[in-house]
Amino acid sequence: MSASPTVNVVVALAVEAKPIVAAWQLRRVDSGPFTIYQGEVPGPRHPARLIVTGVGRTAAAAGVAWLAAHQEGPLNRTVWINYGVGGAARIGDKDATVGDVVLATTIVDEERRRAIEAGPAAEKTEQTEQTEKPEKPEKTEKTEKTEQAGLAPAVARGLHRIPTWYPPWIASGAMPAPLRDLARSPVRTVDRPELAYQEEGVFEMEAAGFIETALRFSSAEFVQVMKVVSDTPTKGIVTLDAALIAKCSGEGVAVLNAVAQHLADLHEALPRAASANFVRWVEASIADLRLTVAQSHQWRGQLTRLVALGGDDCGNGGEAFARTELEKLEITDRRTAVATLESAIDRLAVKARKQAASAEEASP
């Protein structure tokens, strides 16, 4: 069994898969109800599998589950990427154009969001009208304010939350060229093709089902969503055909390759970063700062980022680098500990990117 993490790519359509299969030289395997290809990511040669699930969140979730059930090796050694096309009007503060490649900052279940914001349907069926109406409970000041705000009581009580996911993106060391200026934007999952594109971000039909399921099998850093803009308000969805979808998918393959390599390289470094001595040191720092349970999870996550920034050049997967940088910060206040560490890591990441850019400009 290979020690390298497996990169699992999940797409909806065969035409979206076609450019990836060609670029990565994947081969089709006997796969039961789904079309599955396997091979390697070009470059560092990490194992790769690609599954064609069909359209929709349910199909995407089923495909992820099937791929996980037939995973060779431990599931915690996997990277998951949902890749495909979608429509958009704006990406960040710019108008979207066909061919834009986007890495998700958030994944929003847009259908659920709209249903929650609309509240319960006002109309009643004839059968309901004929039934005896129960006595209405006495209104309180809180329920009156809720009704005045136009919100359903259940929403106001926080019982219905909009399903939203925030995949963390770890920038480390010398980022490959395609990733330095990669556009970031929300991805919004709908149940039918979107025509209005009223909110900023990419509208598509699989990401929510994909990420909700994939997070059961890997940590959030290694579950990402990438989309290529295929239609905009000026080039509507009616212009889409198989050839255009394949063309758009192909335009993002170089970035997909860079993302897959980056995530797999980070994942591959994790076993070296998790030595027994380092784990004891991390837990000791948590005890010294008297962090809460929630703060402790955030603290471990930020230290993982710090180790990744150190890379292999710092010895033992970046552990020495992480220890040195944390000692420089002299953090003693638990209330600001996580925020202080996160800000320092962000500055180090920016510095690393600038150094990498300068080195590339200086190279012949």
C-alpha cells in the first residue's frame, strides 16, 4: 500500500471528467453503479481516483460514500476535491467571465437558505381550512417581535440554521504559480439550474451534498470545492452544450492539478509533523494557557498550519520551525492566544509567498 495520500476527485458529468482523464492519463476500472477512473496526479505521483456521480447533491453524496467504501488503505489518508462547472455573475468584486476558476470560500445550501428566509407557506390547503383550529397560544413580547421582523418563530429560535461549510485553505511555503492568484468565492448549491445569479459566487448542484459527506472521511483542510464558470448573465445557461462544458473543465485542469498536488503534499507531511514529542509539546502548551475545549481545537489547527509553513527544510516536517516561531510570540493570554497565533501565521504565509515570487523572478 502506498504511503502517499489518495486524491479523490468527484465530478457530476462525463464531459467534465474527460479533460482530467486525458491530462492525468487515468484508466477506467470496474466500479459497479458509478464510472470510476484511477491513476496518479502528474508531478509528485500521488494516487488519484475520479468518480462520475451524475447531477445533483444526492448523487454527489452517494458517489462520495461509494468511493470511500471502496477506498484502498485508510480513509484518513485521502484528499477530496469536488470539481465541475457552474454559473456566476460576480466573483469577488469583479464580473464573472466564462473560464474563471474558483476555489470555494464557503459552500451554501442555497435552496435551504431560501426556504428558511421565506418562512412557512402562508396558504393552507382546503383540508386544513376545514379542520378545527386549535386555540392560539398567548403571545409574548418575544413572539410579537419575531412576527414584526417577518421571521418564522422556529427560525428566530435558531432551530433552523442555513447549512454552510467553510473549507479552510492552507497556504504554505512556495505556492505553485497557478495558486498564487487563485480566485476565492462562495459556491451555492441549488436543485435546478440557476438563471438569475442574484448573489455573489458560483451556482451549481453538487457541492453541498459532496462536502457534507466527504467531511465524514477526512479533515476539513483536505476537502475542497473547485468550480469553473461556464455561464454568466451575458452568456446564459441556454448556450451550454457538451463541447462548451468540456472546454471549460479543461481550462481549469492545470489549477486542479496544482491544488491536488498542494493538498496531497501537505497531507503527506502530517505523519512527520505528528511525532509523539511534538504532540506532547502541543498538549503542554494547551495546558499552560488553560485553553477551553473550543480554543484547544483551534490551537491545534493553527499549529498544523505552522508546521506546514515550515516544510521539510526545517526538519521533522516543520516541527522545529513551529516550536521556534511559537516561542518568539511569547503568548500568555488565553483570551487572545488563538487570534495572535493565527495573525502571526498569516504574516508568515504572506512573507513566504513574496519570497517565492522574488525567487521565481530572479531565476533565469
